[in-house]
Amino acid sequence: MRTKNKIWIALGLLLLTGHALPAQATDLEKKIVKAKLQNGLTVLMMERKFSPTVSLYIRYRVGAVDEAPGQSGAAHFLEHMMFKGTTTIGAKNYPAEKKLLSGIEQIGRKLDRERGKQESADARKIRRLEAQLKKMQSDHLRYYIPNEIDRLYTENGASGMNAATGQDMTTYYINLPANKIELWARIESDRLLHPVFRQFYTERDVILEERRQRVEASPDGKLYEAFMDLAYTKHPYGIPIIGVPRDLTFLSQEAIRAVHQKYLSPRRIVIAAVGDIDPSKTMELIRRYFGKIPDADAPSARIPVEPEQAGERKGEVLFDAGPSMIIGYHKPAPPAQEDYVFDVLETILSKGRTSRLYDRLVISRQIAQSVSAVNGVPAARYPNLFTIFARPRHPHTNEELRTAVLGEIEALKTVPVTEEELARAKNQLKMDYIKSLDSNSELASILSYYELLLGDYRYFSDYLPRIQKVTAEDIQAAAIRYLTAENRTVAVLNRKTAPEEGGGVHEK
């Protein structure tokens, strides 16, 4: 499920509880404590004594969109590097290790430069540098304790430790016994302030292999990447989070450090702690460990605006797999009113067996194997896409299914959705909310996400009232304005017939 959907769902329960029991909802909101460190870092806390645990989230307003041109994948790469330890965590003899790591980086740069010459590269020099690098990497093992951060957390009762890099932000999260908050603060502040980028070239190979598996060898990955590349011609939302091969292959440690420097801007950081906590004591711990970060906010990257689309864009991917397609339309991001409208439309079109696309294309006409609408692809800091993913059912083709989907889209413009459909969609959203909130982790995720994305976690508080105000006329107007041929991007995947290896991408 998309991050945005998970967040709406979780917060919806709070709001539904509020409609039924206003006093309890008010009390719940009163429990959310928001504070700022002197350096500008934001902290959100909520005391919930259901179990002696706490969920902790750190979000950085630094994602793939903030990478420098030609350094795609650097934000995701940094996320990997942040698990490699610090000058004190995972280090046996850091002064000696530091010297060796510097040598490894120098040899790695020389090797990259020579390989970058391609046809004119000196093969003997490459072999010599490869041998040097391999030996130095082997020597480095004596100075490094692998997975030390993971060990420290696991031995202290942690669960759910992970991280995620998105287009808009990067997140590190964990669940811990409530009496281990100081351990978390020590580890997280240390790896923020003093990370050591160990095993850089080994990890680069790991990420390249990850990309091969998720994109080059995956029909869904190949199609999605082609679709995003078509949909965005200027804005970096069109560049994959994992990076493109030409950048990843020679990505340098300087590129990783440049992204990390943006992490060190406290005004781009939100911490959320939800669970069995004492907010004042928790705040004191956070202040002690994270207050050391100097208030030196780095300038925001100049991110190009995506120009208004002036005509339909089409692309085809050839791959040894069954057919599928993605159709997308540019639209505003939250908190624009249209985003609420498209949340409702997403539900009307594809949530549940009675939804329009599922009922008409999967069940009745049986020309689709699957079909779903998703609002808010790929992220939400900048204008995004309302998107439809679909697979035709054999023997039907992409072209047949595309015609059918577009027919349903056009119908939205001429005949308003029924009041019954509208009510059912709104009730479906509410039911989804009720079913989803079950953890401190979900709340910590929600609060930190909206605080970082929109500058105020309380953005959720009027979500259901805004949804309730969406009318059939609003949906019709949004369809007429945004769901047009000129604003449409279509990427299809068809089974290749030629004997060549791999999948090709062709614009039509």
C-alpha cells in the first residue's frame, strides 16, 4: 500500500472516533506534544501506555528529488551506507581504518576513471587496480565489525528496524522497549553526525544487482520506469529512486557525502516518538543528543518545474512477459482540493468488487485480469499523477483494455457519479481507516510524515470533513480538467517477438 494511503487510513480512525466521541478525540490530540530544538529540529511525541514500548521515526526532507544531476541513486545509496556504522560503532581501530579507507577510495576513483574510458581503457591498468582494490578491501575487514548497529538494537529488544528512501524524504524507524530511548538517541545521533561509509564499492555492486533484479529483469519494474520517464520530462520525479545504470556504475563517495550534508540541516528533520514515554524526559534526551547538530540549513536544490503537458505521450516496452499497461494524468499535490477529489475517485474506480473498473472490466466484460487506480504517484511534495495500472485477460490485448479504460474515464465527464457510488466510496474510506490503525508505529509514521511533508501534522484533522464535502460535480469537474488526452501518458508492455535479449523501450 502507498505511504499516503496508509497514513490517511490510520488517521481516519482517530477522526472517526472523534465523530463518535468528540471528547476522547480532543483528549487524544492534546496528547500530541510538538516541540522544536534550538537548532530547528522538530519533535513530535505522544504518550500511549498500551505496552511498555515506543516507536521512533526520524524523517529527513531529503530524497531522490534532491540529488544533483548525474548522481541519481545517491539518496538511496546513502541509506545503505548509514547502516555501516560510525567512528565508534563497528570500529576496532578507527584511526588506522580511516587511513585505509582513504586509500581504498583513491584506488576506487582511479579504477572508475579508467573504466569510464570504455573502448580506450587500459585493460592491464584496470586489472592492476582491481587487484589493489580487492586486497585493500580484504585488509579492511580486520578493522570493521559488520552489522554492529543491528546487533546493538537486536540485543536490546528492538523490532521492525528499517529505513526507506522515497522521492520526497528518507526515513529510519524502529520499535524499542520504552526504557531504551537513550540507546536509540545515542546510536541515531552518532550515525547522523559521524557515519563511516565502509564497504562502499562492495555496496555499489549490491545496489547495481538490486537494480538488475527489480528493473532490468522485472516486467513491472521495466514498465514503471519507462512510464515515469515518459510522464516527467524535466522534473526529477521521472528519475528512479534506485538510480539509472550510467550514474550508479560510477557513483562516487563525494555524491553520497553531498546528500549526507543535506541530512545535517536540522530544519529538514522531524523525529516522532509514540508509546510508553514521558514527553519531557524524552525531549530532554533528544535535545542532549540531537541538539549538537549546528543550525546551518543547506540551500534547497533548484528543482525544475515540470512543464504543462501539451499532448498525449505513448511508449511501449517489449519484454518476455504478459501484457500490461500504465495510464497516468498530471494533477496537483496535497493540500490542493483536487487531491481530496482524486482520493474519492480512486475509491469509486477500483476499491472493492463493486468499484467501476473492477465490476465492469474484470467481472462483467472479463477483458481485464486486474485493474487499479492510484492517486498520488510517485510522491507528494510536488504535482503528481493519478494513475491506472491494468493487465488484460487473455486473449484480450492492451489496446482493447486501453480503449475500455479510457471509455470509463470519458464517462466520468459526461455523467456524474451517482450519489450511491459517492456514499459508498466515502464509507469505504472510513471503513479502511477503522481497520488499519493498530500500532504506535503507524501513528509515529503518520505524524512525522505530514509534519515533514506539509509543515503541520494536524493536516489530517480535517481530512474526513474535506472528503465528506466532495460532490459528484467536483469529480466531474476534475475529470474534465485533468483526465484529458493532452494530459495523458500511456506506457504498455507487450511480449517481444524478436530474439534479442532484454526489453526495449519505444516511444510512439
